Amino acid sequence: MKGINIDPEECKGCRLCVESCPKGCIQISSNINKIGYQYAEFRGGNCTACGICYYVCPELGTITVYEEDKEAVNNE
Ligand code: SF4
Ligand code: SF4
């Protein structure tokens, strides 16, 4: 299944991924992480594993994109 993982403790809540996802798969949580930001979270839907969210995120390592069971892209 295609999808992404967002590390809530690395996210700065800039919303770039939310605004850039063509499928509307990402939202900002009402919860706050340890450094005081409302973080982005994957809300499901029709993720195509396009990687746009990954490429716009300024925080390296925060978003990992999955295509089927294997990682499509990551920062590591
Ligand atoms: S990989 Fe593409 S479709 Fe999936 S959440 Fe990121 S921007 Fe949206
Ligand atoms: S682009 Fe990165 S830092 Fe910005 S809200 Fe999304 S996951 Fe968080």
C-alpha cells in the first residue's frame, strides 16, 4: 500500500507538505510535539507515492514515502 510516514518529533509544522500534496493526504494535527509545533500527519486517502511531500519538506528525514512494502524514497 502506498503511503508516507511523518516523524512527529522532527516536523516543524510549516505546512508545505499539506499544501503541496495533490491528493490531500496530509493534515496538521491538533496535537503538539516536544518542541512545541503542531505537526503534520498522514490522513490516508489516495496517496500515489509521488514524493512531492518528501521533496518540499525542509526537515531532512521527517517524511518517508512508501510504495507497496518497500521504501520509495528517504533521506537516509
Ligand atoms: S507521496 Fe504524494 S500523494 Fe502521497 S502524501 Fe506525499 S504528496 Fe501526497
Ligand atoms: S513539510 Fe515537513 S516540516 Fe513542514 S509540515 Fe510537512 S513534515 Fe512538517
